[in-house]
Amino acid sequence: MQLRIFTEPQMGATYDDLLAVARRTEETGFDAFFRSDHYLTMGGDGLPGPTDAWLTLAGLARETSRIRLGTLMTAGTFRLPGPLAISVAQVDQMSGGRVELGIGAGWFEREHTAYGIPFPSLGERFDRFEEQLAIISGLWGTPPGETFDFTKKVSTTG
């Protein structure tokens, strides 16, 4: 059995708070530290303010040595798939291969509105999610010396 710690820092946590939890996670024998990827609180004041999931995990990657690190879930609407693949791969390298990417289609419309992030229809979000999985796995699976090329498939049905 693996035991993992999950945090919701958008409810009010600094990087130092998250670092303390991650270090305690490691010290007490838990297997992983995960965090949500939200910018807006869902109740309360959310102070001291939002933190970015992948920036936080990059810092934690350098300040921990054993625990797995990841998100539940990175909203596919927050980041383009190519730059997300680069960020996650870099955090994975910084951690010595301890990263897990959780990705979803995005759901919290009010959060998108607050930060000026487009919030497409449910169908479009799932289409984008499918596209992101194809791009991220394609980029990560491309052999060294080759270049990944994503060509969006356009439906010809009516």
C-alpha cells in the first residue's frame, strides 16, 4: 500500500507551508506529496494568495529526496500542452524522476473568469484534453534526435 498526502493550497498556504508539509511527508514515511492546481479559493479568504502548482513542485523537487511529487489535477485549460510537457519534464529531471502528472479537462468556471482564462464548453474542453494527452505523450515518447509533429485531426463528418 502507498500512502500519499494531498493538499489544497488555494485555501491558504504559502510555499513555506507546503515545504513543511512535504518535508514532514518524507520524514514520516509517506510515499508522495500531491497538490491541487487551482488559483482561486473555493471558500474563505484564501490568503496569503495562490501559488502555482508547477513552480511549487519545482522548488519541492530540489528540497526533498524521496517522495513522489504531482498534481491532482492540472487543468488542461490552464496551460498549453507543449509548455506543460516541458515544465513537467523539467520538474521530473529536477526531482530525479519523481514526478506524476495528473491532468484533467478543467471545471471551475469562476476561477477561469477571475484570471481571464478562457473556459470553453464541456465538449471543447474534452476535445482539448484528448489533444493534450496526444501532444504530451507524443513529445515525451519521441526518440532523441527526432522531432515530434502534431497534426490536428479535423473531422470530415457533418
